[in-house]
Amino acid sequence: MRLLLPTTTTLPLFDVAASRRIEARALAHSPDLMERAGLAVAKLALALRRGAGPVWVVCGPGNNGGDGHVAARRLREVGVDVHVGHEAPQHPALVIDALLGLGLNRAPSAELCVTMAAMQTCGAPILAVDLPSGLLGDTGQAAGERAVRADHTLTLLTLKPGLFTGEGRAHTGRIWFDDLGIAADDEPTAELLGPAARLERSATSHKGSHGQVLVVGGAPGMQGAARLAARAALACGAGRVYVDLLGLSGDEGADAGRPELMRGSLAELPQAVGVIGCGAGPAMAAALPGLLRELPRIVIDADALNAIAAEPALQDLLRARPVGTTLLTPHPLEAARLLGRDTASIQADRLAAGSDLAQRLNCTVVLKGSGSVIATPGERPAICASGGPALATAGSGDVLAGWLGGLWAQQPQAGAHAIACAGVDAHGRAGEVAGALRAGDLIEHLAAQA
Ligand SMILES: NC(=O)C1=CN([C@@H]2O[C@H](COP(=O)(O)OP(=O)(O)OC[C@H]3O[C@@H](n4cnc5c(N)ncnc54)[C@H](OP(=O)(O)O)[C@@H]3O)[C@@H](O)[C@H]2O)[C@@H](O)CC1
Ligand SMILES: Nc1ncnc2c1ncn2[C@@H]1O[C@H](COP(=O)(O)OP(=O)(O)O)[C@@H](O)[C@H]1O
């Protein structure tokens, strides 16, 4: 058993169907899986309980409840006061939520919701077994109106995607993992991202060795977005970074606070990595056909995504580009516009939505938000567990787009999927701070950890 995050390696994720197959095969040679699961829960419960009160074990009708009963027995064997039932005891030291796990298949009844509410308000920390009750393992969404918000989740046998994306992170608390001694012998549904290798710089490299980035965006009033992206590309280590500010004429500098940044345009820089759309406004639409036809590698964000959503001819241009050369970074609303759906339906199944969009537009897609999803046609999707609410601030997406462009400029052979995985994970880790974070400071955090 181990605490899972931050993970130092990429890990396989298995949806409910794959987890069931692994479980069924494992049971054939290891019929004591539930004993192992219950013992793991009991051990963690001993470490987590707070105070001298009873451990309240809430068991449901299936095997999740079975794990809870084994844990209760194991705890009693070592002299712990245990209360099994749906009513809270006085001053519990810990709640073990073994109500519903992988078998959740409908909205919990009103009666179960009352039990969940009692768990939530009894004042003790909650340890969820396998999944917080009411949370769907595939999507990280509640099946009904309520799902348990645990302080700890001990997930068993496999890691499920819903623990890490959608609403998952708000319900799991700290995630622990015990594979119960079983090697997962199935095709992973997705990957949980680990950190990418550091970029090495040769002792004899020069600025031409590290590529060039062209940021196109920054309509009047929104030039900060383009400048944040450009600053991020520069901080990432791109050799030269240029900005084409759509609202700026004359020979004003690209960014008075960053004299390293230069003005430039597609005509002068046809081989640059494009980072397009940050703060671009409606002027972006006219610039897009040329950019989509010419630039060999492009990161597309914000208003460029909105322009593409509104214009089928631009979608055709995207589809005509080779897979691996285009990286879209929509947040859920932008993804909804691109798919002609609403945000709620995107969030209802983020893995499926990201994969659907990638397939339709023949691109790599980073569906942003808690548990960003990275999807590319022909690649296994990835989920990023790093990051947190400090990133929920204007400009943090612009920083991501610029950082991705900076990474790509330095790794011209890499495909969009690899760049997305490396950049999204780094961005998330840099944003893991308590409290609030300004997007400009996020760039410094990224540079410090690179
Ligand atoms: N087998 C093993 O050795 C191992 C098992 N493990 C453990 O088993 C867990 C999976 O067990 P499980 O398949 O029995 O499902 P579980 O989540 O307990 O649900 C039970 C039943 O509840 C029902 N139900 C569904 N939704 C409902 C709702 N909203 N409100 C009310 N009822 C609802 C539905 O039955 P239905 O009523 O539809 O017939 C469902 O089948 C897994 O998460 C892990 O903890 C692991 O430790 C590995 C070793
Ligand atoms: N609660 C959160 N947990 C993890 N990442 C988050 C969270 N909120 C925002 N982010 C990340 O912050 C970035 C916000 O991007 P975006 O919505 O485009 O903002 P903006 O357009 O203002 O720059 C995305 O990378 C997103 O994944």
C-alpha cells in the first residue's frame, strides 16, 4: 500500500470493465482478494483514526461492503472499538466508507444519501474503500445528487480514471493504492502522467539550437494573454520568441517588461512553432487559414479555438494536417463549442469528450480543468493528476500554451502528444501551491522546476 500522489512514474488506469476483468482473472488463483482488501483497509484505518472513539464502518450491499466487513473484523481482532451500521455512533474516530464502489450503477437512493450526509457531518475523517461512494469510477462524476467527499481513498487492485479527473479530486482526498499483489493483466484505458525527463542543453548549443516560437494573438485590451504565452515560451528555453500582436501597429516593442521578446510574423517565420489564439479576439479568424496551412507545428488556444468552432472550413484545414503536428488546448466550454455540445456533457465524461474531439479534428487535444485529459488519434489517452485550484486564475492557460510551444521548439522531432503530456504535467506541478497564484508567477515556478 502506498500514497499515490505526486506520482514519480506514469501509471496505467483501468476503467470499471477492465477492472472487473482483472478481478475475475485474479479471483481464479487468488480467492482471498477480499481478505487482502479488508486487511489493507484495516491497516490504513489504524493509522488514520483520530481520537479514542469507535471506528464507524458503513457497509453496502456488495463486495465493497464485503471489504468493509473484513476491515471491521480485522480491527476488532486488534482491540479497536468498531461500529458497523448506517447510523453514526457517538464521536467516531474514523468513518470507513464501504457503501458503494465499482458496482455503482445508478443514483443512490434517498436513504443512502441520508447515510452519506451523516458520514459527512459526523466530524470524523472519512476513509473511502476503492472509490468514494456515489462517484463513478470511469468518469469522476457523481451518479446522483450526492457522492461522499472523503479525506482519504484507498483504491484497490487498479487505479480508476474517475479518481483523477472530473469531480474526482474533490471527492477522493489523499489517494492510497494497494494492488493486492495482483499484476494488472489488461489493456489500460488511459495513463496517469508522471513527470517528463528534463531537457538537456548541450555545452556548445546556441540560440539557433533551441528553436523559435511565434505567438499570434493579443487583440486590443488582451495583449497580456499573448505576452504571458510568449514569456512562458521564453522561460521554457526556446531560442527565440516572437510575438505577432493582432491589435498592434507601428514599431512598438513586443513586451516592455521582457525586452528579450521580439515582434515577428508568419511571413518572416514560416518554420516557427506557432502558439496562436491567446487573447486574440475576432481578428484571429482571418489569420487562421494561413497559419494552419503554413506552420509545421502549432499550439491552438482560446479565440483560435472559438474561430475554428464557428467555421467548418477551418475545421477541414485542421483535419488536413498530419496527426502529431497540431495541439489544441480547450477548456471545457471551448471543447463544448468545438463539439457542438454543452459544457455539462463534456464534463460528464471528460476522457470520452477529449478522445472524441481528437478523433474528429485529427489533432492532439488537451481538455483542460481538474484532471486534464490528453488525447490523440492512435494514442492511449492520458490524465494529469497534478495541478490544483491555484491554477484557476486568468492567464494560467496562456502560460500553458506558451510553455507547450517552448517545449516543442526545443524538441522538433517530438509529436504533439508527447509535448502535451510533458507540458501539462509540468504546468500542473508548478501550480501546486497553497492559496492563490498569479499567472506571471506561475511562469517563474515553471522555470524554477524545469
Ligand atoms: N470481489 C473481490 O474479491 C474484490 C472486490 N473488491 C471490492 O468490491 C467492490 C465491487 O463490488 P461489487 O461489484 O459487489 O459492487 P459494489 O460497489 O459493492 O455495489 C454492490 C451492488 O450495489 C448495487 N448498487 C449499485 N448502485 C447502487 C445504488 N446507487 N444504490 C444502491 N445500490 C446500488 C448494485 O447491485 P444491484 O442493486 O444493481 O443488483 C451493485 O452490484 C470494489 O469496489 C471493491 O471495493 C476489491 O476489494 C477487490 C477484491
Ligand atoms: N482546479 C484546478 N485543478 C487543476 N488545474 C486547473 C484547475 N483550474 C484550472 N486549472 C488549469 O489552469 C489552466 C486554466 O486555463 P484556461 O481556463 O484556459 O484559463 P485562461 O484562459 O484564463 O488562461 C488549465 O491548464 C487548467 O487545466
